[in-house]
Amino acid sequence: MLILALLGVNVLSAEHVCPLSPKHNCPCSWECMMLALMWPGAFCVTLKYNSSACIIPEYIQNWTIHGLWPMVNGKGCECWPIFPSDLQELEPELSQLWPSLINRERFIFWRNEWIKHGSCAACKEGMNSPTRYFQMTLKLYRRFNIDQVLNTAGIVPSCNNPYKISDLHEVLDPVLGNKHEIQCVKDDAGRQVWVQVKIPLYHNFTLGCHRYDQEKIIVAQSLWSSSPGHPCPPNTPIFYFPINYKEPDHPCD
Ligand SMILES: *[C@@H]1O[C@H](CO)[C@@H](O)[C@H](O)[C@H]1NC(C)=O
Ligand SMILES: *[C@@H]1O[C@H](CO)[C@@H](O)[C@H](O)[C@H]1NC(C)=O
Ligand SMILES: *[C@@H]1O[C@H](CO)[C@@H](O)[C@H](O)[C@H]1NC(C)=O
């Protein structure tokens, strides 16, 4: 009886949340989206309040995907469910390139990204299902291949030799356009540590959409500030830390 009652409540609340078909509660007026790429070597520095939460498997050696986020203030579309089987074929790639480094079931991370961001992207061509949205994001990641770009330019992780932000931009501008943002976190020792690159894209996947475009400025800024990094300050040494698998939250102590 109790179980039936609980089921009944669940069904009712599901109906309450989803009165409309999937497309209805997601605004499709957005023009810009942000591809956020994350450096695993610094991600755990942002979580240092709980070091046991962060785990970097040894097969993670390159930049990873954080997310592909339409610049809307929507809450995403809970009415568009995603199932593990939607990602089954992509799972090996997603585990490598879009891992959750927090100790949790990885499907939960992907599901959150879909509900929060992907379902709002799904009104645009090329991203109109969970599978297509994840596929497209993987494709974009490959297109930019920033590991190779950085390696080729001699920008390599190091605990001791920081970079100038202007040098990083100079290397990345030709592939990411000149509107990308380089983001840092500050570690316990006060160092600015490179953690993320945000690449603005139009909905048709071309580069150059600006986050301050038109009246979207406020929305974009609030979305911007919701992620762990901040723009790396100019005229400050920027550390590009190596991945430390044993102590991911203190890679260079
Ligand atoms: C820290 O993370 C671990 C592993 O995820 C978790 O079990 C623990 O409850 C967390 N501790 C705090 C204080 O959040
Ligand atoms: C990391 O990226 C480089 C450059 O694109 C590539 O050659 C290498 O295979 C990648 N390694 C892993 C483990 O993904
Ligand atoms: C992509 O969209 C932007 C903005 O709508 C437009 O200016 C640009 O021409 C489009 N590019 C392509 C290749 O369709």
C-alpha cells in the first residue's frame, strides 16, 4: 500500500512538472552558446574543501569537456528525459573526453548537463536529441583540439614556469577566435591556476558570438559567474599545472 501511494505521488508530481510537450518550456531565442573546456590538472583545486570528492583516472591526460551551454536563462527542460541507453554508444568517448571528476555515477553528470543545458540546445539543428547534443559536443571538442595546439606551441604543464595570459591568447586565437576567455582559479598559495577555456559559438557552430551581445548581457553574465573559474587577471603569472593523480587538489605543493 505504501509503495502504491508513493508511486501515485510520483506520477502526480511528474504530471505537474510536465504539463507540456518537451519543446514548450525552453526558450529558443538564444543565439550564442559557450563551449567550456576544462583542464583536469586544476579542476580539483576548485574543490579543495573536500579532497576525497575528486578523482582523476589515469586515462585522463588531456583537456576535457565541461559543457556546451546555450546562453539562456532557462532552467532547462525536465520534460525531455534522457536515458543511459541514449548515451550507450558514446559512453567510451564521453568517459574519456567528458568525464565527471567528482566521485559520483557518471551518468548523473551527463544527465544534469542535458537537463540544464542540452535540452535548451535541442531546438537548434544538429542538437535535437540527447544523443545528437552529446555527439555534437564531442565533435566540437575534436575540431578545436587544443591539446595539440598547445603542445605544438610549446605550452606545456609545469609547476614552476608560469605563462603570460597574452601568450596563451596568442596561441589560441587562431583556432578559438579572439573572443574566448581563459579562466583561472586561485590556489591556497595565491597562485592563479589555469582551469578553463570558454569558447563562444553561434548556434550554427561558427566562432565569434560574443557573450555581451545585445541585451543578453545580464543573462550571460549571470551564467558566466555560476562556474568555478574567473577570468585570469592580466599581468599576473598564469600557472598551467600538470595533472597530479595522487593529489589532484594540490597538484603542485
Ligand atoms: C566528501 O566527498 C566524499 C566522497 O564523495 C563524501 O562521501 C563526503 O560525504 C564528502 N564530505 C563532505 C564534508 O562533503
Ligand atoms: C591527447 O591529445 C593528443 C593531441 O591531440 C593526442 O595525440 C593523444 O592521443 C591524446 N591522449 C589521450 C590519452 O587522449
Ligand atoms: C552563423 O550564424 C551567424 C549569426 O546568426 C551568421 O552571421 C553567420 O553567417 C552564420 N554562419 C553560417 C556559416 O551559416
